Amino acid sequence: MKYFLGLDNGGTTTKAALYDAKGSEIGVASRDTRMLTPKPGFIERDMEEMWEANCGVIRDVLEKTGIAPADVAGVAVCGHGKGLYLWGKDGKPARNGIISTDNRAYAYPLKWREDGTEARAFELSCQHVMACQPVALLAWLRDNEPGVLDNIQWIFECKDYVRFRLTGEARAEITDYSGAHLINLHTRQYDDALLDCFGLKQIRGALPPLCEALDIAGYVTEAAAAKCGLVPGTPVAGGMFDIDACAIAVNVVDTRNICMIAGTWSINEYLRREPVTDGRVQMNSLFALPEYYLIEESSPTSAGNNEWFVRNLLPEARAEAKQHGRSVYDEMNAWVAGLPADAFVPLFHPFLMGSNVHPNAMGSFIGLNVGHTRAHLVKSVYEGIVFCHKEHLDKLLATRQTPPDCIRLAGGAARSKVWTQMFADILGLPVETAPVNETGALGCAIAAAAATGVYPSLSEACAAMCPAGERVLPDPRAHEAYQKRYALYRRINECLDGLWDEMRACVENE
């Protein structure tokens, strides 16, 4: 029997999962890597540690499942988009990798917006500039760490670095690099005019050759095989940006539905045959299916905020639940289920790692009173995260001629029935969740099955390997109550807008 390995590299967690040709999950392994924060707003990781984590999870999943390495017919890798992973001319990482929640370069998009650089670049890239995109980070390195740029052999995105270590072949898979402000979306090629816009012409030779998501971009080397346990010569597909992989895993491979991913990032996306070129959406990129563009609204404002809440404000509840063989998340869901939609809970702004309203915005609870309990705060966090998704969704819906059939929800929130219902109630649309534990890894496995010819196309691989989802309908009364709270959430954002720069200045002066 043939099996397919999907590797998913998030900001701090690396996962490997094996699937058979029907999409059944055979086993999963994961390892964490350290998040390094040398300064406020700086978020990095050790690239060698990350590579070791990838080798470790491959070994772990092979050992756990008992699958023979020779039966792994193909591998594909996905990872967080944006950020920056640099390989040096000396044959090792040029510096720490920079994760997509990094905000050190926040001043560059502001400057480029004011001086017209972004508008000139938008004609080619069809994107607004974000502080975590490679162009902003490379400009920051040019101005602050010039020696690093002089040593660069290859400029990688997250998953392309991992694939490079597996195969020894430097490739730039197009879904990732088209979201990095480095590719002309009309020609599907690098464009020197873009680099000129940002003052980065010097890095042109360090951009790897482009490849497609379903190309075989190399084969596992002898050296990599010795570290990870795969057979030398195992084919490795180009892979994709993790948001493409998640869309594939929930079978969003046409224009009918919207994919929403509630993970560290709030990802909201749909497919379209032409890019949105009037500036109304944040990001257009090239999708894994070449006939489509991926239309995206996103920010690091989703379920990662909930993880912070659990880790920092509910440690005792988490420990107690574990002691009694329960999940703290089940208890949180029960707390939220006990409160009606119109309960007055504080309004939470999920800006702990970044924001969609202001580059310097920070997280906050507003409206606390003495009657509030942990349950009210948990509901506040759930709500605030969905409200932020809704802001992004509203921008996407304004660019569609027809409403979507449904929202296909993936990520941590999709595992909670209470939270999924809240998504439906706040968004006012049907929500479907697929019974998938690891959407990124499954999307990769599907891509590997198509790339190796087991299925003749990605769409046919999805039809065979994607499980059907459960549909949740919005409750009209709850939707009405949440609409009022959403309006208040938006109004508070407007009121706070003028304060964020002062708060950032206070943080930087500590």
C-alpha cells in the first residue's frame, strides 16, 4: 500500500502525518521549537533546531505507525507564509529564521504607503505590504544588519527551507513567493521592477528558481534520509503555503465556498479566476491550482490568542483538568455554552501578536465589571476572535458577485461545537467543519498523491481524500444579538485608533 507524508511547519510547532490513498490518517507526530523574542515585536526561531524537529517528527511518525519507509510514495511540505528564512553562502543558516508574527519592520509599510511605493508595487503584486512579508524584513535587514544580506545564498520561505534541507535543491514554490511581494501576479514570474520599488535589487540573485505546488521539486538525499528515516530518492513535491494546504484539506478547490482558518492567524480566503485589483482586499496570491488566484484577508488575530489565555490565565484549570483526565478546552466550551448570546461579557481585541486595525494595536479586555467570571472572559475571547474574522470576511464578501454556499472552517476553533456555532451565528452563514485533525498535513498529503500520479489531478485527489463536513446553521436570534455586539466592537476599535502609537512608544522605551 502507498502512503503519503505531509509536513506542516507552523510558527512554533512542526507536525508530520501519514495518510493512505483514501485520506485516512494513519498517524501524527509533533514537536515544538522555541520562539525566540530578542526584543519586543521580534519573533524568531533557530533554523537548525527547526530542521532537527522536521527530521524528528518524520522518524516519530514512522516508528509510531510501523509504516515501512519504502511504502512512503511521496512527501509534501507546507508552512506558515511570510516571515524569512535565509541560507548563507557558508552553507548554514545566515541568521535565525523570522516568524510571520514578527513586527520589527512595521514602519516600512507605513512609509511605503505614504510615499507611493506600495501603490506602484500593487500594480504588479496585487498586494498591500505587510510588516511580516519578506520585502519589509529584507529592507529592515538592509538597514540594520547589512552583513547578513552580503552573506545570503538563498532567500527561503518557511516550507521551502525545509524542502531544501530534504532534497538539497533550492526552489521557490509559487503559492508562497506570490504572497511575499516578490512576484508579478500577472506574469507569474519574479519582477525586477518590484525589487527596485523596495530598494532590494541586490538580492535578486538569491531568489531560488520558481516551481509549482505539484511539481516534483527534488528527492530525499542520502544525508537527509540518514537523519529522518525516509528512503533516499523519495519524491518531494513543491508543497504550498499552509493556507492553500488547509483549503485543499477542506475541499475548497472551486469558487463556491470560503475557507476560514482559525489558528495562530485569522485566515479568510476564497478562489477567483482573476485577482481583485482595486485594493479592497489585503492580498492576492497564486493558488495551488494554476487557474485560480487566492483572495485573502488575514492577520495574526485568531485562536493563538485563546492559547495564550489558557496558558497564562488558566494554568490551574488546565492542570486540574489534566489530573482528572479531562480537557480544559471541554470545560471552557461548557462555560461558554452556559452563557446566552446576548450576555454582557467584556469585548476582547485579539491583538496579542498583531492586528488588522493598526500596526501597533495591542490586545485588550474592555468592559470588565465585578460580576464577571472566568466563563465571561472565555466567551469574550471566543467572540473577539470571531469578530475579527468577520471584519476580514466582510471585505471578501464585498468583492464577490454571489454569496458563498458556506464557510469551510478549519483550525483549532473547528474542533469546538460551541465555537463553531458562534462562528455561524456571528457570520450569519452556514459553517461546515471537516473531521480532519491536521488540515495542513492532509493538504500536503493530497498534493503528494497528485504530484506522484496516484491521482490524475489535485481536484480528483481531493474528491477521494477529503472527508465530508458537518454543516451548522446560524441561529437568527443569536445573530441579531451578536450584530449589536459586533457594532460595539468596531466602534471601540475606532476610538482606540489614536492611542496605539503612544502605547508602542512606551513599550519600546522600557
